[in-house]
Amino acid sequence: MSRYKSKPEYKHGDSDAIGVLMVNLGTPKKPTANSVRTYLREFLSDPRVIEIPKLLWWIILYLFILPFRSFKSAEAYKKIWTNKGSPLLFNSLNIAKKTKLQLNETHNKEIHLELAMSYGSPSINEALEGFHEKSIRQILLLPLYPQYSNTTTGSVFEAVSKSLSTRRWIPEFRFINHYHDLPLYIEALANNIKSYWEINGRGEKLLFSFHGLPHKMLIDGDPYHCQCQKTARLIAEKLSLKDEEWFISFQSRLGRAKWLEPYTDETLINWGKDKKGVIDVTCPGFAADCLETLEEIAMQNNEFYTEAGGELLRYIPALNSQENHISMLSELITENISDWLKKDALKSTDMYVQELGQSCQRAAQKGAKN
């Protein structure tokens, strides 16, 4: 038996199709310690996420992190869990659903767009198996990470590559590895902040909080830190903010090693001690609201700030499935598959149909299935 997968009942002349794979990080199935432990085990076992010698990290993970962090994280998930389940999952599914609808309406054809999670379900491999069954031989990969990092986008690319490498007929493949300075993305974020201010008024300062990484990754050449800086600067320029009216920090650090600085929690505690007023926080690195935005920022860091003496911290929601976010993603996808769409349009012409028929006849004479 061959080690490479072929589509069941492959027939010569099967039509090709275009697929778009959106990927986000992942989430436990339930806000329970067991479910969180399963999720964390998969997430923290990724060598692109944790760059520590495998044996040493295995000891730390199984003896110290999983037995204790699973319960703590489960309690945090319970605070944000809804009757629709995990906010990250249903927000990401809504993004995928609306983007697919807009693409299909714009181009008047079916573009197969699926959402997958790096860790948990729906998995990357499951989504690609679905594409395989539909004879999709042109795939665009879009990780929902505006800023590139080895830990996120790099990990997604590796997982997709491993899955596709098992195929007999590897599809044509394209990969969007960042969109941190895309004008439509910057405009969508700036308009989101403006809309929030129009309804709620403007705070004393705007804090851009990005997910943190170990500082060593910056030294080793990961572009994430620089791309975060550029994203924040472009948004501040779009909003005509003065230098003293905005600030950048990094959240969600793990362990005792040095991470990207300044830290969000320490920044807010210091501002609280200085008796700052209303602080607005936006998290441009998150396409969809999740544990890190809804619990860590809106709840936990809000407490840090007010308990230290600050007046109020307000979290500005992520873009989620807002219309301008969907339009931006649709434009980004269209730009990257425009030539595929042109080729696809040619397949409906009489000449193409005639040539395909002749090709199938020749293949049938040589024993191929038609």
C-alpha cells in the first residue's frame, strides 16, 4: 500500500477547486481542568512555541505546569464561557462564515473557506482532509495573526506542510504570513477605536497590548516585536495621537525568563499608583476576542489597575466579525487568488470543455477512470 494519499475513486478530469484555510490558535472544548489540560498539553508541546530542550521541557510541563495551570486556566475560562461555548471559537467561526459569504457573493462562485485551529478542534488536518475530498488543488493559507511569529504563523505553516506532504498530488499552495501594516487592516482598527470613543468618550491614554514572547526570540530574529511596534505606530498616526497619548506593552508571559517588555500588568499597576484616569486598551494582535482579551485584560488587568489606584480601565473589543474586518479579509484573500479566479473562469468556456473531453477520451483509452 502506498504511503501517499490519493483521493478515493479518483477520476481523470475531476474539476479543481479553490480552498482558503483560515487558522486561529485553539481553545479547550470545555472550561474544565481536564479539557484545559488536554489543550495545554498539545499547545505547550509544540517545539515552535517552547524553544527549550525537549527532555527538560517535558519535566517542567508534566511536573509543574499541567498539574497546576490547568485548574487556574479553567477558572479563567469559566468567567468568559458562554452558552455558545468558547468566545474564540464562535468569534472565529463567524469571521470565517461571513468572509466566505462575501467572497462567494463578490465572485459569483463557490470558494471553499474553512476554519481550523492549531490546537484542538476543528483541526488543521481535518480541514485539509475535507479539501482533499472536494478535489481542492489550489489552497491559500491565512493564519489570523496580523503580526508574524515563529510561535504562531510559523507553527501553522509547519502543520499544514506536514499534512500536505502526505498527498500524492500536492495542491498548489500559497501562504499569507503577515498583514500587520496592511492599510485596510490599520483603517479597520482605527475606525473600531473611533467608534468606541464616539459612544463612550475618549480615555486619558490608549494602551496597545500585544501577546508577549520570550525576549530571546527577538534576539534570534523573530520579527514579531518590530511588526507590533509598526502596527501600533500606524494606528496612532491614523488617529492623530500625540506621542504621550499612546503606549505599547506585552501581556501573557509565562515563567521567569525575560519576555518582551514593557509588561502590560506592570505598566497598568504603575499607572494606577500614579493615579491615572480612564485608560483605554486595544489588542491589535487578536483578530477575535478570547481568554487573553476578555479575561486577562478586561477583568484581571482591570483589577490590577484600579486596585493600584487608577480610575478605570476599558477594553475596546477586537474586530471579530465586524463588517470592515470581513471586507479587509475578503480583499486580502482576493488579492492573493485573483489569478486562480481568472483561470477558473476560463474553464467554463466551450474551448476548455472541448479540450477536457478530448483529454478524458485519451485517458480512457489508456485505462484511466472517467
